[in-house]
Amino acid sequence: MLVDSEPISNRILCEEINSLGLDISYEETRRRFVGLSFKSVVEAIEKDLGHPVPEGWVDAGQARTFEAFKKQLRPVEGIFNLLDVLEKECIPYCVASSGAPSKMQLTLGLTDLLPRFEGKMFSSTMVANGKPAPDLFLFAAQEMAFDPSRTTVIEDSVPGVQAGKAAGMRVLAYAADPFSQRERLAQIGGEIFDDMADVPRLLT
């Protein structure tokens, strides 16, 4: 949970899905797809359609999204201060995202976060199963030499919280976004918080 990409990407995704003839709202788009890999999103859309998406549809939608990122993307409020605290306290960290490496390079680069994560970025494309399966978090923990039972995940999606819990990790569920599924996140084991400034206190 580093950049505020969900409002941008899901607005465009909603428009692209409706262009296929499916009737879906922005709210439903966020409820169904936030936290999933794009591969899983496309598979779900094709199931709804009953046939594959048209050739070029994926690339066109991603191009629109990346262009919007370049104009609108911002880091999550308080994330730089949090990283400063983690580094000062010698607490190691990494990012494990449902996005492809190219997307992480773009979004972190646009928000000046990329230097903080060089060599410690992990994508769902690196494992067999994306979130809500635990594969990605367990892979990242292995590569970083983290003990899963002593690892804390910060997530903002239902699949992400499910993946973290399945990996045997503690999960802090960031719910500052008005579209966050707060009750569901708490129900599945996420510890709800709304401000990145609270994370150091929660970790101790």
C-alpha cells in the first residue's frame, strides 16, 4: 500500500468493462477486483462475457491506465515518513504486489518511491498463484529471509488480507479509502487502521 492507484485504475477498468457490453458500476468494480492480479481480473471478465476479451483490449486499457498514472498518481499520505521510521529502527521491508514488475517500476518511479524498493520488489507474476493465495507473501518472505510468523503485512484489499493470514502473518488493514470494505477486512483478520503514522505504534 504505497501509491493511491486504485481509484485511477478501477475507474478506467470500469469504463473498459462497460465498453464490452457488461453493466458494472465503479463500486462493484472495486469490490470485485481490488487486490487481484490483472490475469485474474481478465479471467473473471471473460467468464462474465462467456468468451475471450477482444484482441488488443488488455493492452489498450493498460495504456490508458498508465497515462492516467503519469498525470494523477500520488503516494499514499504518510508513506515516506513511515519508511524513514522503519529505516531508522532497522526494520527491513519490501513490497509484494499483485501488479506486474513493469507496473511497479512505473508507479514507484512516478512517486519517487522506487529508490526505496530497489532489489526488494516482488510480483504475483513470480509465483504460481496470486492473492488470495499465500504464495506471493511466502515467496517474498523467503527471498528477504523473513520468518512468516514474525512478519507483518500492510494491505488494503480483501484478497491481500486473506493472503497474508494464509501465509501465517500478521496483517494491518489500511482502510482510509472511503471505498474500503472495513467490516469485511476486520472479519477476515485484518487489524484496521486509517493513518500510516499509526504503523510504528502498531508494530511495537
